[in-house]
Amino acid sequence: MGFRQVSLRMAVAFGLAGQVAACGSVPRTPYSAEQAALATIPGVPGARVFADASVDTIAALAANPERRLKGFTYLALSGGGGDGAYGAGVLNGWTASGKRPEFTLVSGVSTGALIAPFAFLGPAYDPYLTEFYTSGVAGELVASPNLANVLFGSGLFGDGRLRSLIDRYVTADLLKAVAEEHAKGRRLLVVTTNLDSQRAVIWNMGAIAASGVPNARELFRDVLAASASIPAVFPPQFIDVSAGDTRFQEMHVDGSVVTPVFTLPQSLLLRDGRIRTGGKAEIYVVINGRLEPDFEVTKDNTLSIVERSFTTASRARSRATLTATYALARANGIGFNLTYIDENGPKASAAKGFDTAYMRALYDAGLEKGRTGTFWQHTVPASPVLRETASVVAH
């Protein structure tokens, strides 16, 4: 994935610098594992849960009692940096097809988290997605990298740059719209990684928007920024929490550190579970990236090896999550729908971070797919080895 390839290369290059800078970083207030387990967001009950919590705990977060036993339409948006332009195009094209439904629940990880609020609010917000991924505004994120930023703990691309860009879009009107849909029983979820606890966290963004706390807009913005904050590239986000009378800050970074896409709770995917629903249910998964391996002779140097290993692991984790989701959906009579950047999409080698030309090409590819209205795959594509084996057997 273009942005991750560039960002990872730079992050590894400066990784040793972080060790030198450790003595210059700002000390954090210590807290215990017991306090971490009890930590809540002041004034926002039910703001978040750990992704590995029980099914019932997550279900309470993801649906109100009136909707819990009804059917649902679930959109899950993956990470992928600048490849998020594909998902933005898909949504806009899907709108144009006249077949895009209203989603009961939307989840987003990393770049998918940046798309999620607009996808949740519906077609009226499609122009914001087009602007973010095709106008060049996202290029501001990766302009003028600075080694000093890494040395002193704020990330390669500057303290607050990502947060400032998100702040342009997270307006009071957007929060009001999210809160209104939340009151109807719809849910908007975003995933971050709590580095202190080494666990993924699911945030109920509608609960934050509807909370009425003075810092609701800032918290909403910071959670989105945290979900997309690649370690050592963008600064982590510090979230104020409390445990009893003690207040402290948690460190949150990119949600895809733990999971590339959030479809269903880990506790459900890892066992033969049953999903209780009283109506028609559909899961739509947009992978902002590629799933299929692509051959390339890897250069024999540390950066190339780490970079190639990262993309290999990311695709393997995405495929594993999708395979488990497909199996669970099929066992429960839930429709499974998947789209991703296939071999006909713009070549990954053309990507240079949030390169505007590349993102426009990806957006157009997604837009054209979405317009067809019949672009979904209903199984997880077989790996190349399985396809080759099937071909040999057939002949």
C-alpha cells in the first residue's frame, strides 16, 4: 500500500534515532494495569471497549436494545493510507448506481476511520471524500519530513499535522449529524491501538458526538487522528481518561497495528459463534488495498526486507480476518460482500505516499466499480497457489 510503503521505509530509517531521543522525550504520568482496565472517558459512558472484550460487551456498544435483534447492514472500511481513495471512489460510485443502502453500522480502521463518518452520514457527504482523496489536500500530510520531529518524539511529519487536517472536516455540524443518527440507533465505530495495554479499542463515535461534554469535538477528532497515526510517522494521540479519582493519559496509535479491518468481534470470530438477528443481515467489506500477493525480487537490504515483510504480513492478516468473517457469515445466513483493489487497479509501484495522481487513479477505479452496482465478490478470493492447483486438476 503506497503510503505505508513510504512511511515504513522512513520509520525504519529513523528507528534508531528514537533510542537516542528517549532521554529527551516528555515523561508520562505512570499508571497501573489495574487502573488501565478500569479507565473510562470522563462524561462519556460507553465511549469505548477493548476489541477483545466479550461478545455481549461489544454488542451493547454496537447496537441499542431496539435494534439488537433486528437485521443490519454493516459497512467495514479497512486501513491503507492513500489507498483509501479506492474506498472513497467505491462509495461515490455506489451512490451513483442508486443501490447504496443506509448502513446500520459503519466501522473504520486507519484511513478507513477517516472515511467512516462520511460513509455513515450518507451520500450528501460524498463530496468531502472526493475532496480529501483527490484534491491534493492529503499531500499536506507528507510534505517536508523532519528528522528532528522523530528525535523529539512528535513523528516524522510533525506534531499535530494529521490532527489539524482532520479538524477541518470534524465540524460542529458534522458532530450534530452523527449524534442525530446515533439517536436513531445507528452506530459509527472507529478502532485505535492502545499501546500501553497492547490492545485494540473500539470507539463509539456517536456516543462521543451525542455526549454534550465540552471537549466532544476535540475527542472525536483525536480518536480519528489516533486511528490513522502510523507509529514514528505521525505522533501518537494522548487520550485523557480516569480511573476512580485518578486521571491520566493513554497513548493511542494506528488501529491497523492490531487489526487491518474490523468486521466482527474477535471473541466471535475465534469460536463457532452464533449471531442473533431477527431480519436480513449484510456485511460489506471495503479493503483499501490489495489482497493478492504480487511478485517482486526484493532488494537485499534491511529497509526493503522490513518493508516487504510488513506488506506481506498485512495482507495475510487481512485475508485471515476475511476468511473468518466469511465463514461466520455463511454459518449465520448473513450476506458477505467484499471489494478490494484487484490486479486491474493502478499499479502499487506508482504510489508515492499520498501521491495525488495515484490517488485520483485509484478513486476513478473505485468510482467505476461502484457505478456498476454489481461489483461485490461474495467469497474470499482463493490464494494464487489454490487457483493454480485447481487449474492443474481441471486440466
